[in-house]
Amino acid sequence: MGRLAVDTLDANWEHDHTVPSRTLYPHQWSWDSAFIAIGLAQVRPDRAWRELTTLFRAQWADGRVPHIVFNPALRVGAYFPGPEMWRSADVPGAPTVATSGLVQPPVHALAALLAYRRAPDPTALAALRGLYPALVAQQRYLADRRDVAGDGLVCIVHPWESGLDNSPAWDEPMAAVPAEAAVMRAYRRHDTTHADAAHRPTDLDYARYLAIVAAYRDHGYSDRDLAAGHPFLVECPLFNAAFGAAEHALAEIAALVGDDPGPHRARAARITEALLRRLYDPDTGTFQPRDLRTDRLVSARTVLGLTPLILPDLPTRHADALVVEARSARFGVARLMDRPLPTYDRTAPDFEALRYWRGPSWLNIGWLVRRGLLGHGHPELAAGLRRSMIGLVAGAGCHEYFHPDTGAGLGSPAFSWTAALLLDLLAD
Ligand code: 2M8
């Protein structure tokens, strides 16, 4: 199984980065690269650093790390929406290479720290030292430009920024975005030629995705005055948990590279406090996204709510509540799991076993939740989750995601973060 994972990563390596999938996602994706680097650190440490360095070479002058870095060697239409939709070249401060203008959860500082810990030699230390200012700038962008509500949390401006594109968590905020599915007749979707349309977001979802991209792009990708008119403004628990975990990781990196960890620790504490104040719902005992356009917590109970477990300073009371939620029939985390961790409450009437982020099981989410369970003193549950994830790949290979009942492989069959995180789980 380890061999299959290494072969998958080797086959998806493209000169200086790894593509998530040769067919569906042939460019470089931001949070994919972080997860990929964690796995590469186990088997190809030089590539782990190269992966992150290549991504950060495309960082914008304002500090944002784009969610897609386009490979200029690929033909127009290799992915939709491509560079012609994003038009990053028109924006002062964007890099020479074409990119999107969105971001993804900042899991990169954690990835860099884990890659360093795997092989803490002088080469790794030099790479970490080189990345540190870019990782700090990434956090500064989020803290300074994306705190739309002024409450200490990052606001995402597109569902793609969450990484869980069509999660039921976004149904309420997305319903308010004006768009018509018929708009999609003017475009050729790339995803549905490589994957079953019944597993992917709908045309109406895509019409809304494009409307939000156009609104942000036509605003020059500026984060000023977003509250006045941007159609999608949400505080996501996973994004903000990653934002906080990044400051914890940066505190450790700072100590290694001779900088002061104090400011990172202070920022981490403020982020955890803001998450508790703004996104914790005492009625459900889990974290929920906040729709800033209505100032309400969304009601769908998704796996996003469990991910603040990755924060080492989450108070025990809240961590315990998340463990109750994780063990409930909604998510089924157990020492002996009979089914994999789903991305959405499996008791919900609109749970969909096949559609992308609306039910299926994904390794990156399981990996994060497992890390949180370990950090909060639940080694048996963490072990159950680990076994379940390894079982998925043993049964179906390095698929993009898995059927939440049968474990059948879904989406792209040779998916990089599945391979990478499997390697990390096997090594642990
Ligand atoms: C998926 O998102 C892209 C858009 O960014 C897509 O659907 O085309 C998501 O699963 C996202 O989390 C992931 O980073 C990306 C590449 O694997 O694919």
C-alpha cells in the first residue's frame, strides 16, 4: 500500500510541484500542496520543501497564497475556470505566473513544521528559515485584510476557499447568491468530463461559484469594503482552526529559526478565543460557520464543526463536546469504526453518499480530526480513525474520496493528498 502511495505521488510530480490529480486538477493547489508535503517528507524530503517553496513563489505582494497556481505549459481548457477567468495578470502585486485570486485553509505552517520534524537536518532548517517570512506574511494577509467583521476571525469570500466546495454548510449563504444554472451553457465544465456529474457540484452551484469569482475579480481582488456588497461572506470553523493552528506552528518555527515565538502564541490564543465566542454553538455542542450577511450561524451539522479539535489550546469542555459530536450517530467515530468518517451528518435527510463534500469520506479531514483527537487525549478514538482511513486505501486505492457506507473509491483514482496522508498515517 505504501508502494502504491509513493508511485501515485511520483506519477503526479510535475517538475517542481505535485498535481492533485492528472485528470481533474492538473495545476498546483494550495492546501493540497501542504498535505502532499507532509507525505513527501516521509519518502522524498527534498520534494516536500520544493513543493512548498514553489507554492510560495506564487504568493501575492499582499501576502495571499493563491488557491491555484496555473501551469503555463498546459493547454487552455485543461481546467475550468482557468487563467482567462481569473485574470490575475491584470492585478498589481500578483506574480508573473497566472493564479487564482482566492485562498485556501492555511495548513502550510503546520505542514512545514511536520516536514522539518520528520528529518531535522541542516537542509530542512535552511528550507524552514526560507519559508518562515512567507508563512508569516500569509497569516498577516488573513489577519489584516480578511477580518471583515473585525472580530479576530478570517472571512472566506468563496466556498472554494473552504476547500469543502459544496458542503451543505454553504447552502444557506449560497442560496442568497443570485445566479441561474442556464449561465453554464456558455461554458464547458472540465470536471464533469473526468468525473460522474452526479458526484460533482450542480450547474446551479457552478453558476454561483462563477458569479462570486466575477464579483471579487471585478473588485480587483481587493478586500476593502467587502461587507458593502460581496455576495458570499462566511466565517468557517475549519479555515479559522487552521489559521489558529498556523500560529501555534509558527511559534515553534520561530523558536527554531531564532525569532520570537511570543507574538505567535499571543495571536494563537486570540484566534481560539474568537472561535469560541463567534462560532461555538452551545445548543449543538459543535462549531458552526457564521454567515456574515445575516450574522447567523448556519444550521447544517458538517464535519467542519469538529476540526477546531486541532487547536491545542481548545478548552477541555469544548473538546469534550466535540468528541461527543464525533462519536454520535452523525459521525460515528469509534475505537472500531464500522463505517468511515463522513463529511456531513449521516442522519440528515439531505445526506448524499456520492456527491463530493456532501457525505463522502475524505482523508485530509480524517487526518485533521485524528490529529485533534490525539492532541486532546483520545488515543483510542484516534487509532480507530487511523485504522478506518488505512482500510479505505487498502480496499480501494488512493482515491480522491470514498463512499461513506461501502468505502468504494470515488472521484479521481490517483489522488495526491490521499497518497501523502496515507504515508504519514503508516509512519505514525
Ligand atoms: C476541489 O476544489 C476545486 C476548486 O478549487 C474543484 O472542485 O475544481 C476541492 O476538493 C478542494 O478542496 C481541492 O483543493 C481541489 C484540488 O484537489 O479540488
